[in-house]
Amino acid sequence: MILGKPDKWFNPNAFLAPANTPANSGFYGNVGRDTLIGPGLATWDFSVLKDIPIRERLNLQFRAEIFNLLNRANFNLPNAVVFTPSGVSPTAGAITSTSTTSRQVQFGLKLLW
């Protein structure tokens, strides 16, 4: 069950631990592959440049680039480890980091001849 909150992205109580028998030793369970869907990723990048003529064959180019223009927080996948030897992990389903950086701005000058 997807809750969609950063502290509990999914409900870890919706899963059962495999039986602890010698036949199931090393068994990870039967949840399908790629069933954990994390939060979406969206970012807007923007750039603008201006060519400034200095002489006939000499130009100066000014460039401004903005990455993650809207400064959206893109969260990483949640902790998918539900069971530990001591029971249910307290951080199961928790998102603890972001997958992209915050807004970054860079400027540049380029001399073209």
C-alpha cells in the first residue's frame, strides 16, 4: 500500500516475513520484480546566451544556465528493507535523501575568434 509520505512511502505492515525454517534459509520472499514505485522525477533547466560582437571576427559570448529552475525537491527511492533479524525495520519505507541537487545557477563568458 502506497502512503506517499516521505517518512512512510509504503506501509511495511502490509508484508509478511518468510517462515524461518531451514528450507527457507536465504529466501527473500515472493514480491514481484520492480513493484516498488518511488516518487516521480521532474526538473526544468533553462539557458540563455548572448553573442556580443567586438570586432569583425571577434565575438564575446555571455551564457547563463539555471538547473532545476523551479527548485523542486526530487526524492530518492524509499528504504526497501522491511525485515531485519530483530523484526520490522524502523526505517522501512522512509525516504532519507534527494536524487537531484537544489537550484544551481552558472554564468560563463566565451571569447570566439
